[in-house]
Amino acid sequence: MRASLSQAIASKHSSGGWPWKTLSYLVAAVVLLPILVIFTQWATVGNGEQEIWQHLFNTKLDRLLGNTLVLLLGVGFGVTLLGVSLAWLCSVCEFPGRRFFEWGLMLPLAIPGYVMAFVFLGLLNYAGPVQSTLRSWFGNQVYFPDVQGAGAVIIVLTLVLYPYVYMLARSAFVAQGRQLMDAGRILGQSYWKAFFLLAIPVARPAIVAGLALALMETLADFGTVSVFNFDTFTTAIYDAWYGLFNLAVAAQLASLLLLFVAIVLLVEHKSRAQARYSQKNSQPMQAYHLKGGRAMLASGLCLLIFLLAFILPLMQLLLWCLEVVAEEYDQRYWGFLFNTLGLGFIAALATTAFALILAYVKRLPARIVETRWQSMIIRVSTLGYALPGSVLAVGIILSFTYLDQLMLETTESLLNWNIRPFLVGSLFALVLAYCTRFMAVAFEPLEAGFERINLSIVEAAKSLGGSPGRLLRQVYLPMLRPGLFTALIIVFVDVMKEMPATLIMRPFGWDTLAVRIYQMTAEGQWERASLPSVTLILLGLIPVFMLIRSARLTRLSV
Amino acid sequence: MFRITQLFALTGCLLAACSQDAATPALQTTDSTPLPTSEAMLDAALMGPVVVYSSRQEYLIKPMFDRFTEETGIEIQYQTGEEGPLIARLQAEGERTFADVLYAVDAGFLWTAADRGLMAAIDSENLAANIPSHLRDPQGQWFGLSVRARTIVYAKDRVDPAELSSYEELASERWRGRLCLRTSKEVYNMSLVATMIERLGEERTQAIVEGWVVNLAAPVFSSDNLVLEAIAAGQCDVGLVNSYYLGRMLADDPEFPVALFWANQQSSGTHVNISGAGVTRYAHNPAGAKYLIEWLSTQEPQQMFSELNLEYPANPAVAPVPLVAAWGDFQQDQINVEAAGRMQATAVMLMDRADYR
């Protein structure tokens, strides 16, 4: 009797889920198309391509791979260390300034990597103020580390990327509260042991999600490394394309990059597939009150990072800005500003909605085989984040011109109309490009959010006969709110900073601040790029502040 | 102090002055810079706006486009961006492209676009008269509109210009630990090396590039400005840059302690690249496209190239601004700039082998 009842319930759910699944396949198809186009370039392997591959093997591939590995390890270590430690301090401890740093440490998210890079180099290179001052004090022989080497690039990327780990780890720590640590302490573990054996593993999905974002962005990055002329695998992609005029080899290299990321993500996912991380929403609880030296250390660390990652670059940009604002500012800046905001807003909504569909469908009951397929498709559709922007843009242009062609040929043969393509160069295409590029950014916080939701609540709701749509609206969404908001905001900020895809896909007249920055930096006019940079950073603060407001609502009481 | 601001102001005055004269025919013709006929202009105007895909930055072309629209009533729409994606887009769009004109900032990309069959040859007496033959495609698929000279710069207080002679000589022992270069990923360096290969052959060129790498005083930089600043700060003594980068520095600070030397005056002439344009193969408004390019080769816009970015006008009848003219006349390398495109891939591979990053 009981068994048949639960069967009835189960079948009701699986039949109710199909529109969601169809929808998710549709979303995945749209996002996957440009990525697949990149892989199709393997069809072109002629003599020219072979010669280039041979050349790469003979000359620089080993150096580039070595550089890339060093960068990944360095940035991975840096963002994890900074992100997790700062998140822990700011979410479960209490020390002077915590209330400020808790949100202040998210602000560097608004600084694009390429902007941080040229500020860093402008300040610290041989001709810059720091080294010049040192030389005037200590003479010409004074030692200074290489400002264009791996160390410098790692520092810059760590400072701009740690907020990903910080934000995701922070929401996990807030959710897990202190009970877990207290349980460990009661069982006789030391503080550090409890931290590493309990708090970290439970927050692992969130930390890994943040780390994955940071590393994918590192792999895709071209703007930052090219300021330092630090060669990575991505550099080779651009060399093949811009230098050797061979887009096919560039796409082939890019597809290898994607394959690498896909494998790493799969392995990581497998290694925690068995574990469940759900837990009760924590009740208001007592924070650790740090005293004396410890409190000073905590405040000092937060202040240092805040200064280095935010105040210092902002100050330098403002100084440059003062020099150029008179000649640089004109009425059109308002246009750039509204375009930037508008694109960010539309793209954030669209991308988050798509990601929500993908993440939710994974929760619906399904047969095992189907689930495997689904999770693979979903994984692959988040890979756009690891593709260098220009390469992805070409993938999108190729697939969209193909779709345009199909549609136009159909209309022409049916209606005998001769019309211009409407997909490429449209706002719609640009927003889809952003969706493809930033799917991972929206997906990771949502996925981490879903994983923390206690399944028993969901089971209870299901047994009461809620449809998938109702389940999402009334059960999941309220509990997902922090993750949802994080997803929206990060996509918003990332879209505002995005350059290569915007540059090639924007409709006529849709110049953004990032486009303006490119136009100046491409000519080496860094000072003149400071006005759009500062504006972009200040604008990026709006969504970050919104995030903070929402975070306040879900924070534990102190 | 002569600042870029003043250049803009100057341009503004020019525009204002011209618009006041708009009632009288604005087409002032001199013999050396013939202008297209007004029938051609009428043809062009009837076809609607001219669409330009441009890798020249907006702030450097918009003033000219505005002036063009003002003078002819023909509207211009433009999309600026990186050359690689722009050409990929042009190619993907094929017959349905929006673009009537492709504007690029080096000959290499124009050559590639032509090589892929994306450009249309145009036959224009005006362009043949205004643009020297080594600065345009022999088939007429693209035309240089401004000249960018890449040459030697040196620290005034540490280098005697008598020591300097050619690009090749910068590979000699004399400059060990004294040379600064921009990255080989920059197309200007690719073009320079490409034309050297054309002139000297691969073997000799590679030896020279290897010599440069040995002589480097610092890791290669990501921009010409950084090279200039490094020389000024004493990190190195000589370098290679496009002349207008030095021009911008001098416009901001006339005391800037770096000077320019015209390379290879006793031999091949100084290496020049172009920014230039051509009509796309599937242009919807080919008449307008052709008219725009012809117009850009005439007196006033040629002057604006020099004013806005301190480049050299491609039209030899037009003089550069005083700051640039102060560097004196120089002999340009007469090799056709299409070699820069044709030999670019060879040059890139050669620089990789020489470990010039």
C-alpha cells in the first residue's frame, strides 16, 4: 500500500518534470553551439596547420605550458589562501573593523584584471615612481624583483580573483555557522584541527566553485598577461591567429584548453560525488571574539588586502584621471555608462535564469543514465568561461552567421524577400554571447546553493505533491536566495568588465566603458584609460553594494 | 607647451571654420590632391550610409568621419575592434556583410583580407595620384592613408647619434645590454622583420634578430610607451618605436630626454607601415565606400591624420604638423608594404626561433 503510494508520487514528478528537461536541453544547446563550433575547427588540418603545430612543438610550447602551470598553481594557491582565510575571519569571527571588511573585501571584484595590471606595472616598473624613488635614495644598483615575471602576474591575478573564493566561501561559512566547530571542539579537537577537518570540508563545494571560477578566468585571460608580456598557452592561441593568420590552429589550441578544464572539473566532481553536504540552516549564534594580538592581526590582514587590491589601484587611477579628465570627458560618457549598466543588467538576468534552469533540472528525479547525460551536458555548457573572449566571440559569430544564413535562405525561398542578417550584430546575439561566456559564473553559486539545501525539506515538499514549478518557487528559491543574488551580481560585474566579445559583437553605437578602455590601452594610452576605468570601477560598486545589502539580511547575528 | 588637447582644439577650430564656409562649395581642389567628382558623390549618397569595420581606434577616425558627413551629407556607421575578429566576422558574413569599407592599422591585415578574397579592387585615378605606389596594393584592393614610421630612438645624454646607423647595426656588440624592444607579438615588429626578410633573406635576418635579443637591457615590453619611458629613465639607451609615440611624449613634455634617429638612411630607407582601407568585396554601397577612401586621401583629412595622431600623411603633397616636421625629411623604405603581410607568418616563426618574445 505504502509502496504503491510513493510510486504514484514518483511517477507524478517525473511526468511533471519533462518541460523543465526540454527547456534545459534548449538552454544547453544555445550555450553549447559556439563552444562546439570551436571543436569543429579540427576538420581543417592542412599543410599550413601541420607546419604551425610542428613549429610550436619545436620552439615554445614547453615554455608556454610551464608558464601556464606555474600561473595556475600560483593563482590557485593565492586565491584559496586569501579567499578562505578572509572569508572565515569575516563570517565567524569578531574583530575591530569586521563589519566594514566583510563587504569591503568584495570591492576588488569591480576592478578588471587588465586595469590592475597596467596600474601595477605603471607604479612598479623601472621608470615608475617606486623604483625611481628607490634609485634616488640608494643609487642605481638597488635590487628590485622582476616586475614582468611570473610572481608579478600571480600577485595581480590573485588580487583581482580572490573575491570569487571569498564570496562563495563566505556564504558557505555563514550557512554552516559555528555548531560544527563547536561539536569538533567538544569532541576534543584543537581549533585548527576542527577548522581543517570539519569547517573546510563542509564548505568544500563552495570553495572549489570559487577556485574553479578563478582558475578558468586565469586560463582564459589574455588582457592581464599581455600587459606583462608573460606568455601562456592562451598567448599561443593569439599568436597563431593574429601573427600567423591561422584561425583554425587558434581554435584547435583553444579546444585543448577546454578539454583540459573539462577533465579537471569532472575529476573534481567525481571525487566528491558520494558526499552530501546538506545541513540545517544555522540559528543565530555566537561569533568568536578575537582579542588583543589576534584581533590586531585579523584587522591588519584585512586592511592590507583591502589597500593593495582596492584603494591603491583606485588612488593611482584617480590621480591619472585628474590629469586627463578635462580633455577626455565628453557627453558620450553618459552613453557608455548607460550601455554598460544596461548590458550588465540584461545579461545578468538572462544568464542567471538559464543557469537556474540547468542547476534545477539536476535536482529533478530521473533515471540514472539520463542524469549522467544531463550532468555532462550541463558541465560542458559552463566551459565558455575558460575560453579566451575573442575565440568565443568567433565561435559565436560563426554559429550565428550560420543560423542567420538558414533563416534568411528560408525566408527568401518562401517569401522571396531579400533581407539583411539580423542575428549577428544584434543586442540579442550579444546577450547570448554573455550567457555562453558567463554561464559558469552563474551556475557555480547556484549549484553550491542547491547542494547546501537539506534534502529532507525537499522530500517533505515532494511528498505533499508539489509540482516541479511550485517546488522551485516555494521551496528552493527562498532557500537559494543568497546563491541567486551572488550569481546575478557576479555576472553583472563580469559583463561590465568584459571586453573582447563586446568589442566584436556589440551593435552599432553600443560602446561600453570596457570598449573605451580598450581603445585607449590599445594605443598604449594608459593615463587616458583611467577615466573609463574609474567610472567602470565605481559603477561596479553598485551591484557589489546590492549584494552586500542582501548578504546583510542573511547574516548571522553577532 | 604643445599638448594633445591643443591639437584637439585646433581640429575643433578647423571644423568650425569649415562649417561656416559650408554655403560655398567646400570642395577646394589643389592640383596635387584631386578630389572625386560631385557625380560620384551623388551616386554614393543615394546608396545610404557607408559602413566601416575599423581597427583604427574611434577617437582617431571619428573626427574625420564627422567631417566627411558634414561635407558630403553621407552618413557613416562604424564598428571598431581588433583586426583578427573583424576579419573573421567579415569572412563569416560573406555576401551578407554589413561592411562597405575595411580600415586596418597595418598592411599585414589588409593583405590577409585581400588574400582571402574579402576585398574588391577599385580603379581610382585620384588614389593613384594621391598615394605613392609602395603604400598601396598593386591590385588596388587597399590603399595606405597614413604612414607610420618605425625607427630608432635614443637617450640624448648617453648616445651620440653618430654611433647610430641602421636596424641591422643594433645587433652589434656596441649595444650589448643597452637595447629596449617591444614584444614581437606587436604587428609593427612583425612588419619590420617581414620586410627585412624580403630584403636580406631569412638567414641574415635571423642573425640580426638574435643579436637584438642578446643586446636587450630588459625583458621586452608590451608597449612602445614603456620602451620610451625605459630609455628616459636610464634602463636602456636605444630602442625601436613608431615615431608618433615619441611625438605624443614630446607634445606632453618638450623636455622629454629621448630623440629620434632615422634608421637606414644610407641604405634601404626607414621602415614604414600604413594605416589604410579598402572596399569590401560584398559592399552594399561600393560607390560610397570608394568615395570615402578617395576623400580620405585628400588635403584636409590627410592633415587631420597628422594632427590627431602625429602620423605622416600618406599623400606626399600634404605636410605633417610642425612637431613632426621638426624631425626632418627622411627616406622611406620603398619596398611595397604588401610584403609585410606576405612575409608576416615567416617573420613570426623566425622571431620565435630567435627567442624574441
